[in-house]
Amino acid sequence: MFAQLWARHDVRLHRTGVKKFHHPVVGDLTLAYEALDLAADAGLRLNAYVAEPGTPSAEAFSLLASWATTPTRTAEPATNPATATQD
């Protein structure tokens, strides 16, 4: 089937649209996307996804973003028992 489409040149580029995803934690996401070809490197494309404001997908994205921006505690350096001093 796909070979026939290519042979007829009946192929269209989809540079914008809506895609649905399922995230294992926040569930279903409906995201608008735009594909941007990178002029500096032929054949590469950058896809940008966005959730419409006020939608459950936007709320889910906000939750995921909050996880990414949560400050992490810096681990204490390990103490070498051979050089540690006792009080």
C-alpha cells in the first residue's frame, strides 16, 4: 500500500497537527505539534509539542514540568575512613 502511494507521489507532509499520547503517570495527552526543518542539517526536523491552555493535557504537562524543576539535594561527599579524624 505505502509503495503505491510513493509511486503515485500521493504523499503529503504533515508539518502541523494534533497527536495523542499516553504517559504512564499522567495518562492521556492531546498535544498540538509543529514540525520545523533544520536548514543547517538536511533531513533533520525538530518537532515542538504544546498543550492547549486550560485542558487536562496542559494540567498534566504542568505536573510533569514541576517534577523536572524540583530542586534536588546535593549528596554529601563520602568520607574516607582511612583519613577521617575522630573527635
